[in-house]
Amino acid sequence: MGKRSAEIQRKTKETQIVVRLNLDGDATGSVRTGIGFFDHMLESFARHSGFDLSVEASGDLHVDAHHTVEDVGICLGKAFKEALGDKAGITRFGDAAVPMDEALVMVAADLSGRGVLVADLHVKQENIGGFPSHLLIEFLKALAYNAGITLHARQFAGDNPHHIVESVFKSLARALKQATARAEGADGVPSTKGVL
């Protein structure tokens, strides 16, 4: 298994984004999206996944944050897909439940090649530090579909919106760290089909 990294660029009339991802990094995060809370979540994701992640995004925030958040999810998903290549020698599955004070969220991931999101999350506050909370689902959906990840996210406890969303990002990080890990002694693709 060679170098597992990717750089994705996306330029539209609404956003301009560059995402760099190294799955075998040292947990370095450099994120600038113009949305402070979102930056904090992506930096936390890098720290707890062990991935190197660089995100440079400028978007039409004068309209709202939707295009920027969704397009970062698209780019990050494409970066995962490219960095994983044919997925030979990976673990494939990962899951993690992360508590954040009173909040508890579990994320399970399968690097199946099939982009699916099933989310049972209840964030009641509309805005968290300039981040519209409904965009959490849009981000996860864009990531899952573009990476080809089957992703389940379920909230078991919590009422503080900041804690719930942070628990999502940290459990996502830990689940993907596990799923992308090199499987000891495995050379082929972890599927009876022979392809993912």
C-alpha cells in the first residue's frame, strides 16, 4: 500500500475550495472556511482521526453557510475516495461512541463504495457560533456520498448543541481512523466481491 493522500480542488460560482488529506499523517489540521465553529470541528476531526487535513475555503457566506459547508463535505469525500485507492489492505469497518459531557453519539462506518447516510441526531439550537446546525446533516451526506461510505450516526444522549455536534465529529474521526487502518496481514480488498 503506497502513499494514501489526495488534493481536491473545487471552484464554482458559489465556492472555491482546496482540501488536502493524508490518511497516514500526524493529526495536523489547518482549516479556514470563514465559519469559526466549522473550522473548530474540522480541526478536532483531524486531531482525533490522526489524519493530516488542510481546508482552504471561501464561499458566499453573505448568502449563508450552506454552499461552503456542503462543498467542503463534497471535497473531503472525494479526497477520501482518491486517497483510499482500491482499498486493498484496509480494515474497512469502524465504529466509535464518544461522550462529550452529557452528550453521547455513536458513528459507524463501512468503506463499502456505497454512499449512504442514516442519521438520528437531535440538535435543537439553530445556530452554533455562526454554523447553522441543520448543515451538519448536509455535510455528513456530502461526505458519505462522495467518499462512498455507508455512515450511521446516532445520538444516545445530550441537549447541549455544541456538545452533540462535537461528539459527532469526534466519533466520526475515530470510526474513520479505524476503518482506514491497515489490516495486519491482509493484502487484498476486504470483500467477497473482490472489489469495493
